[in-house]
Amino acid sequence: MELGQVVLSMAGRDSGRYYAVVEVIDENTVKIADGSQRHIGNAKIKNAKHLKANGDILEKIAEKLRANTQVFDAELFSALRPYNEEN
């Protein structure tokens, strides 16, 4: 898992939704957010084995997270909209 990576939640109440990794805590734990139901300021801590990476990385979001610049919920929501509309 890496910053800005698009992941699908496979377990829990939020299963079936796409999120972006906004913080890597350790190799098994990450924080995820989608900008609408789960805001960046209140990112969900999730076990990596409950997530399925689809291989895409939101480059603009990842750059901002690495530079420790503020990422707005609206831009995260817009970036993930195509993924969540498929479901």
C-alpha cells in the first residue's frame, strides 16, 4: 500500500466502496478516506488485508500527501467519483 493508492473495501460496513490511502501507519495498517462519507480529517484506520488495491494511484493526491500540503475533501471526492459510480 502507498499514498494515493485507490483501494476497494472488502470487509466491514463500508465494503464495496472505493477509497484512497491517505496515510500508511505500518505494513498492515493504513488510513483511508473518500472525501464524502469518510473525510480526510477523520480517516478510517483499516487493516490492509481487508482492502483490495486496483493498481491505480491518484498522482495529484499522492504528491500533496507526500509534500504535507492540505488535500481538500472535494478534490479527493472528485478523483474517486469514477470508481464509486461504477458500483
